[in-house]
Amino acid sequence: MNVKQEKRITQKSTVVKEKPKEEAIVNRLLCATLEGVNAQVVEVEATFTKGLPGFAVVGLASSDIQEAKERVKSALLVNDFVFPPLKITVNLSPSDLANKRGSHFDLPLALLVALNKTAFAQPDLYVFGELGLDGRVKSSSMLFPLILSLKEQGKIKQAMVPKEAMAYLQHISGVAFIPVETLSEAIALVQGGNFDAQTTRFTYDAQSVEVDGTPYFYTQRYAADFKEVKGQMVAKRAALIAAAGMHNFFMEGNPGCGKSMIAKRLQDILPPVSEKELLSIAKHQFLDGQTPQFAPVRPFRSPHHTATSASVFGGGSGTAKIGEVALASHGLLFFDEIPHFSKQVLEAMREPLQDRRVLISRVNAKIEYEADIMFVAAQNPCPCGNLLSKNPARVCRCSEMEIKRYKNKLSDPFLDRIDLFVTMQEVERSDRADVSSKAMHEKVIEAFLKQKRRGQRQLNGKLTEEEIERYCTLDAEAESILQSAIEKFALSHRSIGSIKKVARTIADIENHEKIEKRDILEALSYRRRA
């Protein structure tokens, strides 16, 4: 074939033009998963490609998200949706974030599948909700902790949520909620792009006090009253001081002298709570499977002495869960018969008592959670409990070695983190009730207001070293007495800080601007004896 023939063939050849490719629509919605007690943002995105029809969810999704595919299919078919003969791939990003879990991923999955041919731009929209097989949008216990955590991190502005969840989500202010009842309603809202978002500001049915524009809530309901505790004037005075400053408190006394009675009545006279603290308490209750009442009452937790380390501090081989210490955060944790707790639990308590944090380290998870607790403990003076008894019918039958072994279960570093120690006396027939819970609570609120008006972020019992120097100022006479006590009793640096904090609370109760002589003397009377 010559050159002319080649040119002729080339000119006659048909030019085949490629068909323009259709641009694939990739829609995205935001959701979240819990990692410990904190929420991690998850971007849910979907594609529809040619291939064998199928529905796959990738991105290290747990089994409950994989099961969501069947709920989504049923809910969409009920709403007359016809699945396209394409391969559906849903990705949960970031893909390296393991253990994404929760039935609340149902609704974003269904919306992305239903709107596969519609491009929509909602970059800031979070979507949460479990689907029923008939297309109803249901709530789940994880929604409140998730949304509250996202709000605390400043990551959420608006969210589509189940309408039935608004009963408790309305307590979270600053987030615009779009409540929906059915999948079809959610589809119509996202297609239209016009959301009737509800931004709520919940008001609590409780009494309140305000400091610098911040409200603090409390109730005056005393299910168990200090009127029922006869005698024990020193112990009740120490309980008042402990409550006013959220100090750690230790009681020792014979069985039946009123240790547990005092501890259980402390909950009703604790200081008012801020909205932030109240929501944090509710979040921990949701994570524990409880339904919060959103009442301004600080929590009270009293684990049995047989409790394991995992149940007290949290744990789990796969997903770490919170324990009693977290559930008592912003409230009171009571250890009755404390020497009977395991050595492992007692020594591990040093971390939350010092740092108000607990770190759980596992192979698959490392989480840190808040443990801002008031710790109260009680013990007998000896194994049989009769060491301090004056009654000849109740003679102590313990040897010195048994008593020493019993008390040595509590180490000095552990005890050094407790501010007030009280030895209680036996109740006598002539003892009478001398103070009510209402009167004590009023003094606690007055002391609370003094602390907050000074500009303290934390109450006296939780002050740092720097804050102690700033707020716990002593007059000359009190300073002299403290220096003498340091030399006489060889007080440690931590013990000196505890005495100053207790003295500051006593001064607040007595309405003293500076810590005076009698304040420091009373604080020294509550120190631990060797």
C-alpha cells in the first residue's frame, strides 16, 4: 500500500467520539460516635457505582451499624423507594477510627441512599436517629452524651434528631434542633433545605442564685434530715464544713454511732450546681443506662466494699466504660467500711483525689474522664468495732496486732489526700438533735456564694497550690499558729494545704474576710492524728 492510499483510508475513517462521563453525586452528612465519654465526629458519605447490586458499609463500622443496612432497606421500601441496580458504598470517615457504634447511624444512612440522585449541600448538618422497620425515627440513649460532648467541643450548631428525644435534648442550649418523626419527613426536609430549627433555652424548676450572670440551682428537699442524728456535734460541724467546701471527709467510730447517717444526709446540703455540671451529671447517667431527672441534686454513690477496680474506676477489655467514680463526679462518693476495700482500689483512689481525673488504659482504648468528687469514708476503730466503747458490755476483743493490721490497710499517701478527720463518740441517751438539714444547707449556700464572688472557679476543697496562696490568706496571729503547728507536728506540704483550705471554708461560714486565729485552730483540730 502506497502513501496516497494510506491518506485516503485515513480521511474516510470514522472518528468515534467518547460519551461525556456523568459526574457521580457524592452526598455527605455528619454524625458522631462515642470514644469513652467524648464524641468523635464521623462523616457519612455514599456513592452509587455500576457493578453487582449490593449495599456495603466501610470504615471500621461495628456490628450494630452493619445491622443498620437491614433496617434502612425495610424503612425505605415501606416508603416506596426502589433500590437502583447499582453498588451502594457508604463510607464512615475517618476510616481509621475504630469501633464506630450506635443505632443512631440509621437515619443518615437512609437519607444518603434515598437522595442518591439529588445533590444537597448541608456541610454543618448533623443527623441522628434509629429507624423502625416502618420508617419511624426513634431515639437512643447515646444521643444526649453525643450532642452534649459535641456542643462542649464547639463542633455542632444544628442537628436533625428524633422528635421523641426532644424531651431531654431541650436541656442542651445553643444547638438548633430539627425534630422529625418519620423517614419520609426527614427526606422532604433535606430535599427542601428549609429547616424549622428549634433553639431552646430550658428553665429548671428549682431555686437558684446568680453570680456574675451565671445561675446556680438547688432544691430544699430533705428526704433524710440531720434532725435525726442525735448528738455528734463535732461530726455534724465537720460535715457542714466538708459540704460547704466540697472537702474529702473521714469518720471513725463504733458501729451505730451515726457515720452512715451523716454521709447519706450530706447529699441534700451540698452546694448549688451550675447548668454545665447538671448536664455533665446527666451525661454520665445516660452512659450508665439511667434516665436522668435533670433535678439540681448532686449524685451520691456508695459502692460495696467487694466492688472490683473495674466497677469503681471503669474498664472493659474492648470498649472502656465508666465506673462509680465518674458517676459520682460533681457529687459525693462514699466508702463505708473502707478498710475492707481492696488495696488495689484504695491506692488507685489517689489519682482522682489528687487530679480529679481518671485514665483508663486498655489495648484497644485509652480514655480520660472527669472525676471531680467529694470523697467521704467511714471505718470502725478496730475489726470488732468496740475499741472506743465505754460500755462494759461491749469490750474490744481485738489484739494490738489485729488493730494495727486493720488500720495499716490505709496508706499515708492515701490518707494525706483527705482534709477532715473526725473520731465519733458513742450515742448516749441524753443526746438530742440540735440542727436541721435546712439550717445547714443555708450556711452552705452562703459560704458557696462567698467563694464564687471571690472569683474562685473551684470550691475551697479543690483549690490548686497557686489558688491556695491566692485565696487562703491568714492574718498575723493565724500565720503564727500555723507555723508553730508545722514545727510541732512535722506537717507535710500537702497537709499544710489541706489545713489552709479547711480554715478558708470555716472563715467563709463565719463570715471572716481573712482566716483568723479561731479558724486555723478549728482546722487543726480536724487534722489526721498519727
